[in-house]
Amino acid sequence: MDTAQPRSAPSRGAVALIENSRGELLLHLRDDIPDIAWPGRWSALGGGCDPDESPRETIVRELDEEAGLAVDDLVELFEVPDPGGSSDVVTVFAATWNGDARELPLTEGVKLDWFHPDRLGSLSLPLFLREALRRYLGD
């Protein structure tokens, strides 16, 4: 008789790497409070999937909830593991947008800003995002 417990499905999240026409990436400075994933770090907009929600549904919802942002060219790229985060696996999407980050109605976190890829190495980023950026930028 097999008494092993069935494995639960991995928890899932989704983020969007949003790039402008200058080649800069939109990043979100997360709140520095206990009990959130990656506090006080720069990250991409996104979050955890709700039950029965696909990663695509999640990223569309999160972009709207966190920054009132809607993009037309959202493309699913790949998945990365998220050790130490709130999700086991994060689906990474890409999109373009050319607006002013300071004018977005930020509802979570401290601020949004654009960063040229040359500046990313000096930022405090979650491990999963470093891997996602390495793959996205081809480094």
C-alpha cells in the first residue's frame, strides 16, 4: 500500500519585463515590510497567481492593480524558479510601453522607474529576476 502523500502543484507567479523604446526596463521598488516576498528590492511588476488563474490572467490583473497599466503586446517568454520568494515558479512575460513611470498610479510599493540594462548590476534584485533578466537580455 502506497502511503505517500500526493505532491501539491507548485505555487505560481507572473512578472512582466516592460521595455521602452530607449531600451530601459520598468522596475518596481517593493515595500520594505515583513511578510512580503523580496522586501525593499527592485523587481518587475507582477505577483502570485490566484487559485484557478493562469499566469497570463495574473500578469494582466497585476499590471492593472499595481500600476493601472495595460499593454497590448504581452508575450510569454519562459519560466524561472523563485527560491526564497512566495512562488515556486514565475512565468516571465515581456511587453513594451513608453510612458512616464512617475505618472502611473502606483498602489503597491515605493516607486516605479526606468533603468538601462547597464545599471541593473548595481540594484538589489530578487534572485529569480536576475536569472530572468540574464535570459531576456542574453547575458
